[in-house]
Amino acid sequence: AALQIFATATAALGNRTHNAAVYVEAIRAHGALGRPARALDTFQTLQASSLPPSLIGYTAAIRACATATHWPVALSLLQDARDE
């Protein structure tokens, strides 16, 4: 349900309707559903927006990758978070 609302709002109004918390919840939902690629796409959209990708956003993306055993990507995100 949360991802459907996210998709509908994005389609109707673009990314300008979202705040960082909305992106993080979408990243978490994709991770929980075993869709790390979609979680990363959402995280990259967050990074490309004018919103700062908080530690919580990095954690959600790292967890989505780690859960799906995408360790190289998870470690890369961890390094990026440390560099922020």
C-alpha cells in the first residue's frame, strides 16, 4: 500500500511532493519485499533531489542490499555514508 501511494504521488506530482522520510519509507518497503534494485533506485532518486540523504536513508538502502546479499553495494553505500 505504501509503495502504491508513493508511485501515485510521484506520477501525479513528481518528486517535489516528497520529503526525505517518504523516500526512506519507500526504500524500507522495497527492502522488506526483497527488491534491492528498486530500493537503490529510490535511494538514488533521493540523492538526486534537493533533499539530503540522511544516515537513516543510507541505513535503509544498506539494509535492503545486505538482506539480499548484495554485499559489494552495501559496503559501497557504507563508505559513501562515512564520506558524507
